[in-house]
Amino acid sequence: MDSINPLVASAVAAAIPLMLAALGELVTERSGVLNLGVEGMMLVGAVAAFAAVAHGGGLGAAVLAGVLAGALAALAFGVLTISLQASQVATGLALTILGTGISAFLGRGYVGSRAAASFEELPIPGLSALPLVGPFFSLTLLGYVAVALLAAITWFLFRTRGGLVVRTVGESPAVARSLGMRVSRIRYAATLFGGAMAGLAGCYYAVAQFKMWQEGLTSGNGWIALALVVFATWRPLRVAIGALLFGGVTALGLYLQTVGIHISAFALASLPYLATVAVLVATSSNQLALRRNAPASLGKPFFDGD
Amino acid sequence: MTLWKKLVLGVGALALASAAAAQAPLKMAWVYVGPVGDGGWTYAHDLGRKEVEKRLGAKVQTTYVESVPEGADAERVIRDLAAKGNQIVFTTSFGYMEATLKVAKSFPKVTFYHATGFKSAPNVVIYNSRMYEPAYLAGIIAGHMTKKNSLGFVASFPIPEVVRNINAYTMGARSVNPKITTKVVWVNTWYDPSKERQAAETLIGQGCDVLLQNTDSSAVLQTAQDKGAYAFGWDSNMTAYAPKAHLASAIEVWGGYYVQVAEAALAGKPIKTTVWGGMPEGMNDLVGVNAALPDNVKKQVADKKAEIVAGKFHVFQGPIKLQDGSVKVAAGQALTDKEIDSINWYAEGVEGKLPN
């Protein structure tokens, strides 16, 4: 039984940055904007956060740098797709490539060193010793913030007027416009928020999880975050569950190897992806649920004359 | 021909050769798979290139191209370097093998040196480093430092190069303490910090307290530091990442070989034979040994290293037993290079089954 908690801890640790990035993208997509540049924004955020601590900025500066860098990258995306009406898919892909390249270039001097400051685990006495759920009470400060953000975003999207406005714009920008909503501004805000969250996820990788910088640090997790949004049918709580599931399946695959259950390593490696496909099939078999939650204008440009 | 004439001709030829050398330096080029700043594999090759520049100065002219993907781009880059008049081209990644062979056909006067491959040609020479030697020494240290008699290995792909490192690490540890066993986790990637970290967490969660990895990032080492375990660096000296957890780093050293290749070419007798070098040739090393280690451990590692360097000890000499305790290599015998290069079995003490 004492091997369960490390397994859960490993899953939780892997899930947090995925959840952060996916929640950001969820808000962006809820406003009707599809930003495929999550991976690029995460990398830019990661290198900015690492640079901030490397130059003596401390952890607050790291978070700020990560968030700002991610938002800045998202701003570039917003200018191209919202103001200039460029293709969201093409621009998002370009943003990923750009972010990968820029972060590698800016990070050259940091390869080979440990993060000068880092977030450490803050276990809550008593709770963190519980079996199974203990690891949820042994997160870093950034981890607790991520959980708080999950609650805040859920509340915002479904319990506030602001959330209703974002969802309306994503559903039908024309109707939103006719009601006097500033579609472009709202989409900008949602896109910037998505970038900031991706930047925060990158920051988590650089100074809370890996505590280092290496080229391509996020190793494709931005794409997983994108898949999680669809997987979760655009519902925040399901994003969190999906992220846990993904982290858990990877951890389980590695765990099974050490206890001598002999499944081909290649089959184990494909488990997370098989799980993703299985859940996607399950969710899309329920077309109604998918249609009810998917923003109807996702990926479609809208010109509101602002 | 009289002796006198021979002498004059010889001196003349020498003078010509050195004059030519003075006029036109030997042009050498390197093709790297990663960025020079990866702190690992490519970084080590570039240190080798810099060593050539330092030792031979104006006699050579070196260039490199970094981050060249293993595919169509590689062939274009290698062809371009050969066409630009480089007499020697080092292609430093396994995946450049076919591209190197293809370009070599079009440039018979250029000599290509391909790292870690297995196909050669008249002007394609293979070179590799016996990383299982430092892995064995790391095992000795691990054997002393483990408290739970349980080691962990984060492995990339189930190929002989990796399997023999797992065996060497385990054999080194068991030479100190025969109760030790090694758990292996396969991550099926050379580079994925996220997965490497999860693998390390899993191993530590399973009670392993000294880890080694065959992957490229420092994630395993950092995880060990966070969780109060020990680990080693791989490919480059990774002390700075985790000063407390870092026991030592197993590294390749290419500089000596690159200088030899350059000097041989300058002397007009280019090296054309496959080189699979190790500690005796100075092609790898165990560096950054943690100063906090007990003196007897440091001494034992240094002694074993000296034995390897002197050729008195071979990692894959008998007796070596398989997992079921049966004898694989009898005492007094040793595996041939060909056998070492096709190892597909776990030595006694490694847990689990080798994936196929």
C-alpha cells in the first residue's frame, strides 16, 4: 500500500502543468478562438521564468515573467488572428514553432545550471499523510494556486456575468455583437488569459518541477493540454480529471515495470494515448453532450469593426 | 636510386608537405544532432572539436553545424560540408549513418567519421565509446552508497548499448555487495524531462535509492536531489544541477581521438579502422566524483579505473551470471567486442524481463 502514494504523487505532479495550460486554452476556446500555440507559449514562459530567477529575481518575479511572456506571445497571436483575421490554425502552429525557436535561443546561456530558486513542496500536516489523497495536500505553492485557479475559472465561466459574456461570444459572435458586446476585446482578453496560463504552466516546469532549463523542456506537453480541452468537452473540472488521468496512466505504466508485471514497454508507453483515444471515442459518441459544450464559433474569425 | 637521392626526395617531399600544410590548413567539419548548449551529447563532441583547435592551432580549420535533424536535412548538410572542401567530416549521431554512407560515395577523397554506427565504407570510419566502463565504476559507488540494496535505472530503448550499461552498473554494484538488485524502467525516449522525472519518482517510490540513467536530460538527477536519493550524471559533468545528490558523472571524451584523427591526416596516413575506445584510449571517464564520498570508496573507484586503463580488467570478463544464476561467461573468459555489441540479456541482479 505504501507504494500507492508515490504513484499518486507522481500523477499529481505531472497533472498540474497540464491542467494549468489546458484551463487557459479552455477559456480561450470558450470565446471562440482556437490557439494551437500552447506548446510555444509554455516554452516562452518557461525560459522567461528561468531567466528571472537566474538573474536574482526570486520566485515572484519568475511567475510574473512566465505569465507576461506567455501573454505577450498570445498577444502576437491575437493581433494576427483577431485584428488581422489570419487563419487561427496556421497562426497557432506558427506560434508553436516560433516559441520553440525563441526559447531555445534565449535559453542558450542557461543550459547546464540549476534554477537559482525553486518552489518546494509544502505538505499540509496531517492531511498529507493520508493514504491515496495525501499527495493532493503535498503540493508546491504553485500547485495550490493551480487548484485555486481551477475553482476560480469554473466559478467565473458558469456563475458570473463575465463568464456568460465569454461563452456568448464563443457561441455566436454575431448575436453577442448585436447585444452590444465588444467581441474583439473579449476575444483578446480570453486569448491573453490563455497565454498567461500557458506561461504559468511553463514557469511551473522551469522552477517547480524540473528546476532547470533545457531546449524543448516541455517535450510536447502543450499538445497534450490541447487534447485535454476536447477530451473534457470544454468543462474545467473534466480538464482536471483528464490531466490526472493522463499523469496517472503514465505513472502507472512506469510503476508496473518496477513491480515485475511484464507488458511490452512499447505497449505501456502508448497507454496514455490509448486512454485519450478511448475517452475521446466515448465522449464523441455522445454527440449531444459534445454539441452542447463545444463553442459553436470555435476557430471562426469574426470582424466586428472595432 | 642511390641513398642520397632518396634522402633528397624524402626531405623535399617533407618540405612540400609542410609547406602545403602551412599554406592550407586541414579542413575539418562536425555535424551535431543537438545544440552545442545541450549540456550533454553534443556538448561533449564540441569540447572535442575545441580540443583539436587548441592543440593543432593554425594547422587545422574547423567548422560545425548544430541541431541537424536525423533525416533528409542531414544528407544535405553533410554533402554541403564535403563540397566546401572539408577533408574530414565527423557525423556525430547514430541516425546519420545512411546519409553519411550516401554522401561518402560521391566524395571518395573526403574521409567521414561516423559516431556509434555499424556500417562502414572505404572512406567511412566508425568510432564509439565504451560507456559501460564508467557505468561499471558508477555501480561500485552505488554499491557503497545504497542503504536499501536497491538501485534504479532509467533506460531509454532496449538496444544492446543500453542493456550493457544496465548490466555493467549492476555488476559494478554487486562486486561490492552481492545482495544488491537493480530495477529498470523503460521510458522509450532519449529526451523527455517530464517522463524521465516520473520514471525516477517511480523508482524512488519503489525503494531504489541510487539511480543511473541512459537518457539525455538532468531530470533524473534533479528528482533524486528533491527526494533525498542519489544519482549520477550522464554524457557531461552534471554536478551543478544537484550538488548533493550527484555522486559522479559518466562522460564521453572525444578530444583525444579527434586530435589523433587530425594528426594522422596531417601526416598523410589517415586513420581508416573502426575505433571502439574506452578508458585505455581516454575516450570516456568518470568525473565529478562527489568529494563527500568516503575515502575508501574513492580509492576503490580510482584503483578499478587504473586496472581498466592498464587493460588488466574488462567489465565483461567472467564470471558473469544470468538472472537465473546460470553462468553466461565462465571465469577466465571474456566477451568479444561483437558479443558485447549484441548483448540482449540481463545479468544476475537486474530485476524484471528485458522487453523485446
